[in-house]
Amino acid sequence: QVQLVESGGGLVQAGASLRLSCATSGRTISVYRMGWFRQASGKEREFVAAIDWRGDSTYYADSEKGRFTISRDNAKNTVYLQMNNLEREDTAVYYCAAQTSSGTYWYTPNYAYWGQGTQVTVSS
């Protein structure tokens, strides 16, 4: 199995930046793609960004409007989500997830492993 441990969430003012980290362990050789998802209170979980574990392909939801950047460090088995110019609408629990086979990058059932989630709260 693959274990995911997230960090970097917190309470910030609108316009601030945060960088989320997701450290992976276990059978990381099986990882094909890493994704970030978020779920606001009372709403459904939504796709944020994804990156192929090998290669440079990245994928983003339209909602972040170019403010977010996903990256990875394979030597550290860690994926990052840089979030700039945060807005109140970005408030949510953010999850990282591992996809172990090729498939639609925004489709949550394609991700077999999930982190515990980290809370991001943006105040105005």
C-alpha cells in the first residue's frame, strides 16, 4: 500500500500564500499520478490539480485560475501544492491522493490512496 502524510495547512488572510506538502511512503513504485482535491463544508469533493509521477504533465481545475502550482520531488517522494493569492472560496480540507493506474485525472474513484487531509482557512 501507499501511505500519504500531508502538512502545510493553516489559517491565512485573503491574498496570502501557502504551500502544502504530501510525503509518500510504502509501495511508491506503484504510483502513476498524484492529485490534490479539496472539500468545503457542506459541498462535494472537487479536483484541484494533478501531476504525473514520471514526466512533467500537470493538470489543473479551472477554479484556481492559474493561482495554484503542483510540483514533485521524486528524491523525497513528496508532492507539493503552491497556492498563491488565496481567496475565501479556497477554504476547504485539502487531500492528496495517489493514482496507481492510467485514467481520468479528475475522477476521484481512480485514486486508490488518500491522505488524512489538511485544513486551509482563508479569511477576508
